[in-house]
Amino acid sequence: MHQKLIGVNELAEILGVPPSWVYARTRLKGSDSIPCLRVGKYLKFEFDKVMDWLKSQNEAE
């Protein structure tokens, strides 16, 4: 089953952060970069992968 992809604004709203925060995380390198897919000029996200990434970021602190 395929997971619905969400955009920057939808992800920002779910996480309670500004879209600029999401964009900034996509520009980081390595494991600090939020997992995203590029669809043409658009950034899309798989919510489960983003949540796994957030958990790993919190564990690293």
C-alpha cells in the first residue's frame, strides 16, 4: 500500500512549525536532513519517514 505524500505547508501545519523550518531542514546534509522526495520543483514527504526522522533527532540530543 502506498502512503499519501504531503507537501511542505501540510507538514508544517501538522508539526506546528512554520514552512520555513521545513524548508531549512531539507537543505541540511546527512542525517540532519529531513527525508523528502522531489517531484519536479515540489518537495513531498512521507509522514511515517518524517516521524521516524524526528524520533532519531530527539534521541541524538
